[in-house]
Amino acid sequence: MLKADKPWAEKGYVQMDEQLPVKAADITQSVYAGGSTLQKPVETADGITVTGEGFSVTFSKAEGTISNLTYGDQTVIESGKGPKLDAFRAPTDNDNWAMYKWASYGLDNLHHKAVSNSYSQRKDGAVQLAFTVESQAPYATKMHYTNGDREPQGTYTFEEDKNRPFGENDFKFTTNQIWTVYPDGSIELQSAITSNKPSADLARIGFAMQLPKDLDNFTYYGRGPVNNYNDRKTSQFIELHAQRVGDDIMLPKPQAMGNREEVRWCALTNDRGQGVLFVADGQMSASALPYSQKELAEAAHPYQLPASSGTHLHLDAKVTGLGGNSCGQGGPLAPDCTKGDDHNFGFIIRPLNIGRAMPSVITEKAAVKGIGEKPITISRSRTGVVSIASPYADRKVMYTVGNSKKAQAYTQPFDLRDGGTVKAWYADAPALVIAGTFAKIEEVPLEVIYASSVETGEGDASHLTDGDLGTIWHTMYSVTLAKYPHWVDFDAAAVKTMKGFVYTPRTDGPNGRVKDFEIYVSNDAKNWGEPVCKGSFQNSGEPQRVLFAKPVKARYIRFRALNEQGGNDYASGAEFNLIAE
């Protein structure tokens, strides 16, 4: 602090401060200490209902989540508004490096389908329910920018491409969820989240839900009191904070806001102190706003926001940082990005001052320790290898493949390139079955790992491998004009016998059509050696098929464009496919 008044600040002004960890938090209280019982679950065609003293919860068999939750006489979660997987946020000014990808994956319009469900009751009376949920948009989405001369002014609109329905090989999440309902009314969710595109850049990964509008007092123990993200958080201390939902709505252009990092728990209550407590299984990111992310994205100004439909709560395993691409040199650093790979995430729901006598006073010691089952993860690599992961090192996992009824203990990954259904369970908990269904891999999958130049917002190099002729790779031309040569590096996931490739130019015009090219291969993506193929393309919008003089074995392939058909400095392309055994 300043010891004396200065021209720029008064005495006592804090010039710098820091918060240092002393020791890890001690959480010794379990979520449930016993003392009451649950009624036998009631199963109908649509759901499974668990009822206890002072509460009732119904799980949707169609979506694998809470469809109704009532504590006492207060409904906390209404039909269709329970926790669902979410990976989207309303674009911020700095999200121009990735927001069009989010739309192309359909993250703004995920539909959720439970492909398996089972339940059982433990000896202590708690009921466990297991669901495998697939989350996918029905169509690819195109996000358009309107009502402004340039970004970030104006609004974003979302258009479903009805000519391109999503199928098995399009972007999709698979989440294995185990819900544990305790006799005292606490409900624990443990989830194992994966996708069929582990390299995908996401805005976030976690669960979104909508609570009643009157639950608008937001109290949390984590970093605050203002917005913070994992690349903008150290100035915000971990303390007990409280605010009104909506206090964050202050930006002239509505967008994602209100995120809080390293949250241990958060609570949403009405003015009588009644509500719900959400306790993280460790730490989480959290935000509570009076609008959905879609509503924020579609408004150009705060006055254009609709009347609040409720309190929209996000609890996330990770949220992508902001970076500085609106006025700087790129998006967030790699550690601050959220990918579509495997994530394990859990939290506990507990009533506050309603139903049973749970916590009545919110303090920084509100966290409890979960004792619910954690799910198995079933994932498949781009080459068709299936891995089954368990969070428990000492529990045997059993599995079956396809129509086989013979179970075997999982010991190592196995090939499933031809597709099929894998079912897995703990040997000591056979009632909780997790399933994953995989389509046959028809083509050699490629992943873009580097591009020498891209036009942000429209020309990402990943478009060369997305199977959509309507999207293109295009080198930078707006901020500065990148000059030839241009190149893109691809990963085939494993060593392949490469025979050639197919380059498809953009279909909407000649700009950027490559003329002369070179092809390089590598086994480490560092040493490329001499080109294995050189040539020239025809000046045509048709696919250009090129075979090598002789096959080569390699994992990585580099497409290097040397010039353009019209002599311009930019390059483009719609698709790049590898021909290999």
C-alpha cells in the first residue's frame, strides 16, 4: 500500500497483492451420512422416478438427465431443463479464431439421446442410474454475421444446413453418466465425456441447465468477484463471493460473460434463502446468467435481449480462455484451450432450506465429498482402436463386443475399425452397464496439424478434412496478404502405405486454385526430406487425383502449394484426401 498520498493515488492504495496457497482443503464430510430411506424406484416408459423424504426426482430415459426435481413444494428443475452436455458459448470479440468451427460442429444445437440406461439400489439405500448419452446436432450449422460493417458489431445468426444432415461420422459427443440419488435428497453426477474428434477446439465442456427465475442470488466459493477465465484469473482471489444473477450484463455487445474459475461450490437461492447448492468434485468453472448463450449471441445490443426465461447455469470441467485475436496475434495458448478429448467431471446437487434440513447457512465450508460411482470411458481412435478407461486402479472391468455374450476382462486396447457396439461394466457392479456404438471406418482419416497461413473466420485448414465441399481452406488476405509458398501438414494417425492423394479445389470460384505443388512425407512431422511427388493441377474445379510413382510408408503428409492458376498470392481448397492401403 502507498504510505503517503501521491498525485495518482491516495494513501492506502493497494499497488499489488497476491494470494498464496497454504494447504489443500480438508473435505471430510461425506455427501450422505445415513438416517433415512428411499422408496423403490418407479420405472415408466418415459422415465425413472426416485422418491425420498421431502423430495422427488425423475430421470428422462430419452435424454439421460433429470427431467423434474422437486424439494419440498418447490420445483427446482422443470421438464426439459435439467443438466445437459454443453460445449458452446456466445462468441466473444476474441473468439473469431474458432467460433465458426463451433457452429460447423453444431455446438449451438446439440440434441441428446440416451442409447442405454440401467439402475440399481446400493446396500446403503442410495439409487444409482447409468446412462450412455449421445449428443449431436441434427445438421451442420452455418453462423452468419449481420447488421454491422465489420466484427464485432451486429448480431450472429445460425442457419441449419438441411442439405447436410449429420451422420455417424460427423461430430458427436458420447457421455457415460452415473447419477447417485442419496436418501437425504442429495444427487451426485459423475460423467466421462468423449467425442469422435479429440482435436476439436471447443468453447467449453460441461453441463448447462435452466433454473427458476426467482433463484437469482448467486453465491460461490472460487475466483472473483468479476469475470475471470483460465488465461485471465490470477488477479481474482479465491474467496466467498455473492452477487445478483445478471449483474454481469454490462457489455455493449451481449456475449459470453460471467465465468468464474476454480469454483469449489456455488449456490442459487431466492430472496428467502431457499434454493440449491452445487458442489464440485474438486474444482469447476461456473456461470449464472439470466439468458441462454444463444440468446446472448443473437442480440446486437442489451435492449434487444428477450425477457429472461430463467436462471441459466453452466457448470464446466473446463472453459476455453479468451486469448487476444480481436486485436492481437491469436487465440488462447494451448493449455487454455478446451479440446474434444476425454474429460471426467462431477458435481453434487443439494437443497438449501427446502425439503430436508440440508445446509441452512452458506459458508466457505459448504463442500462435501462425493461417494458416488464414477463411470467407465469407452473411446475409439481415428484408426479404429478402442480403449476402455476406469478411474479406479483396483477394479476389474468386463466388456463384450457386438452380439457376443461372452464377457472378458479388459487388459489392453483392441481394434474395432469395422465398427460395432462395446458394452463395459465393473465386475463388482454388473448392473451399471456402459455402451458405445461405433460406425465402420471407410476412409483413411486425416487431421490437420499445421497450416502456414489461414484466413481467420472462414478459411481454417481443418475444412480440408471435414467432408464438406461448402467449406474451404484459404490463406490470409484481410489483415495481410500471405505470399507463396503455402503448405498444410496432415496426420494419418499411424504409419500408412501412401499411394497418392485427391485435391478438390473450392467449388464456388477460381480464386486460390493451386497450380504447381509438392508432396512431402514424414514419420515425426519434423523431418520432411525431399518431395516424393511434384506436379501441376489443371485449372478446373473438379477433384484432382494424383498417384505417386511408387507407394511410400509414412504417418504425416505435407501438401505444399507453390503458386496459383491466376498468379495471385493466395491459396485455397475444399478437400484433401489421402489414397492409402
